[in-house]
Amino acid sequence: MVILDTSLIELNKHVKRNLTKKQLDDILFNLGMELESSEGNEIKVEITPDRPDLLSTQGLARALRAYLGIHKGLIKYKIKKSGIKINVVKSVDIVRPFTVAAVVKNLKFDYEKLKEIINFQEKIHNTFARKRKKVAIGIYPLENIKPPIKYLAKYPEDIKFTPLDFKKEMTGKEILEKHPKGMEYAHLLEDHKKYPVFIDANNKILSMPPIINAEGLGKVTEKTKDVFIECSGHDLNSLNQVLNLVATTLADMNGEIYAVDINYGNKKITTPDLNPEKREIKVDYANKILGLNLKPKEISILLEKMNYGISSVSKDKISILVPKYRVDIWHDIDVVDDIVRAYGVNNMKLSFKPVSSIAETLPENDFIEKLRESIIGLGFVEAFTFALTSKDDQFKKMNTRPCPYVELGSTKEATINMVRNWLLPELMKFIVNNRSKPYPQRIFEINDVVVPDNKEEVKSRNVIKLSCLIAHEKANFTEIKQVLDYLSQVLNINFNIKELKHDSFIEGRCASILINNKEIGFLGEIHPKVLDNFQLAVPVSALELDLEEVFNYLK
């Protein structure tokens, strides 16, 4: 959860209602959030992580106005032409290739509003923007900038400007070494020979993204009336989403949005684009998911309470308009989730489906349970390892090249950076952590691994695997092959083996496991280099099987 710090007076001013803390708490609960704490007029609200549009007082007030029926339906933001252009130079292609921008005019900043937009900017940076790796936001006083603006990359020694809150001019390299923000985010640029910069027509530097704005052209104050906003990064879709979040938040501070033209040479775009996304929701689908019997008109009213626009309503489906700041709407199920929030979970009546049946376990579970009991009967102990692991353990220590895997984003623990795609390395770690126990050690695990799959909606899928490991001073290929032979008898499957060259195993003592000439696993003696990497002093033999392939064969 992300915390929004605001005041009840300020929130009520934007909502246009005098809500008490109790009333606010009840509404937030229905919306899936929580009033975490309050002291006097100050309140802290836990915002659900999929709703970055609510990370400002203005954004939360916008949602509350719709929910309370004060301003239901789609909010239409007018966009005027600013005449401002940004020319993107190809030198940024290898460092941060994309940028989008907007102008918001006629703002009336005071201390609280200025604090609000700075906090909103930082919360977006730390959550949706993945600590500026995905997107970096820059906000500048427009009156100090002379367009057109140029976005390009320069050598660090050629970048010279006074960074925000400093009085001394510094080079790009000095900023990364000496400025607090430079030291915090240096890792985003340190592998590049050139750093990106925004420069205006007077050849003055606005900023060096994703690090810091310039003191002169990049410091917004309470006197600032018009602002220039840019977002830079690697993915144009993410940039547009963040720009829409910032622009609409400033517009809700009574600002006026103006578009900026971005020139990529052979391609030109104009941002921001706040035209709503068109979707259709089937009435039967929503009711089936929710277990309700809502009429199309009732669903429409509920959707308007969540700031959706309604284009048309029929008995079968509803055509809706999704506001562009709702970056969390990926699938129809997300819309249904909003329907139930507007309906109120507490309003749903508990009931049992009128179905009588005899419960039974799934065939897959029966198969796995039988397999588990059989392996335990061989004297193996079952282990349960963590799904989140490191590239170092999964590949480097196993002396093998990385294969496709699911990488994690920013994590608190730097050594955790991927989801496992095979079990054996994790069992090796298990043995390492139990080196003080007597040998022989025989362990196994039946569990999921995750592999990339572009055919799936989430671009990955779970695969259940079995891995067995034997560790003692005489562990060898024959011993682990005997385990496979035993499984062959228990499952009544004719496993074949074929010599395999695998960098994790000793050459000549490794084989692939086949069913009908299809490879479904491997077994062998672990290579001495791998044992040394894990600091193990005894030989290890192991096998790994894809149990989904085995189960499909048995069907």
C-alpha cells in the first residue's frame, strides 16, 4: 500500500462535502482503501497500489465526487494547442529514447498545492515509475523556457549546469558523484557514455533526466503560473500514462491543459492524448462473476459512480468510456471489480448455490500425491524452497547460460531478481544450508516454476516440476538412475534416456529423460565446478522432471 498524506479540510474542499472521518472511512473501505490514521485535521489514506491516479488529494477527491454522485460519469478535459515543440535527437536512442510532454497554464500555487504536486511526483516515481527506471517526470516553470526544446544526449563533461538546490555549476559526472539525487540514481546512467538532457532555444539546460532539474529553468515556486511537464523513459505507453496522471491532477487544481508536439524526425506525435478508451462489457459476464442479477441500467449507474462514461446500453452489453488516467484497467475483470466496489461488498447477500455434489480431488492432485508418497518411501525428505531467487543462483553458480526467465522489477533485496525456472539450483542451496547435517542427504521438491510465454495474457505460465537430489561421498549416476527406474515402475511409464551435454553436469554422466522421444527432463552427476560454486565438498547426483508432460502422457 502507498500512503497519501492530506488533510480532511483540503479533501472536503475538493469533494465539496463535509465528510466526517467515520464517513470517509466507510467510503474508502467500499473502494478497497483504508483510513490508516488521523491526527487532528491531518489524515493518512492507504491507497491500493493499482490506483496511482489516487495518489494526490485531487485524484482521491475526483473519485469521491463520482462515488457520492456529486459529479458522476466521465470527466472531460479540454486540451488546447500550445505551439511548443520538442525535437528529439537520435543520440538519446541508446540511453532514454522517448519523451512526451504537456503544458498546464493558469495555476494558482500556494505552499500546500506545491507540496502536493511534489509529493505526487515522488510517489509516482517510487511506485508506477519503478524508481525512475521506467519513467522520470520533470516539471518546470514555463516562463523561464524559450521553445523549441531539444532532447538529446551529450558526453558528461559537456553537460554543465547548476542542479536544483545547489549554487555551484557542475558537470554531468560531478552531479552523479556529488549531488544527493545524482548519487541515488547514478545507476540509471552509469553504464552509458552519454547522458540525456533537455535544452531550450537559448541553449540553456532544463534538466538531466532521470536525475535532476536545473536550478534556473527547473525550479517551480509559488509564483509559477504556467508549467511545462515532460516524461522520459524507455516505453512510450508508460510515458503517456504518467503524463496523463500528472496533467489531469494539475487540471484538477484548476489548470488548463495545452498539447506539445514531439518531433522524432520520421515520426511526429502530439501529447497528451486524453481521449477515453472504448470498451464493451457484457451484462451476463458481469453478473456471472459477481453472482448478482443486475440490469444493464443498474450496471451503468454503478459504472458512472466510478467515473466511467456510458456510450450506449442494450440488454446484452454496455459500451463504456474509460478515462485515460485509469492506468489499472487492463481487462474486463478490472471493470467488473469497479462495479462491485460501487455496488458495495457489504450489500451483497450471503447465499449458497443450489447445487448438490460429492467432493473429490482433481486427477492431477491424486497423481502428485501418489508420486510424493512413492519418493518419500525411497527415503527422501520433501523440501519447500522459495519461488523468488537470483540469476546468480539459477544460472551462474549452476555453470550454465541464462535461458528465458521472468525478471523482477525493483526489490528491497538486491539479490532477489527473478522467479525460478528450475528447481535444482534451489535444492542445491538447501543442501548448502544443511551442510552441518550428516550425509547421505536425499531431498526432493514438487513445485511450480515460472517460464515466459507470450501466448498467455500475463506473458508467463506456471509449470509444475519434480526435482530429486542425492548428496554423499559416493553419490553417482547409477544411484539417481535407480530413482528414475523406480518412478517408471510406480507410474507404469517407460522412461528412456539419451546422453546429454549439460554444463551443470559432468560430461558423459548426464542424460536427458524421454517419453515417446520427447525430452521431459534430465539427470546426472553435478559438475565439480558447480559443487565448488556452492561450496559443497561431497558429490551430488540429481534429476528434474516436467510433471505436466508426465501427467499429459498418462491421460
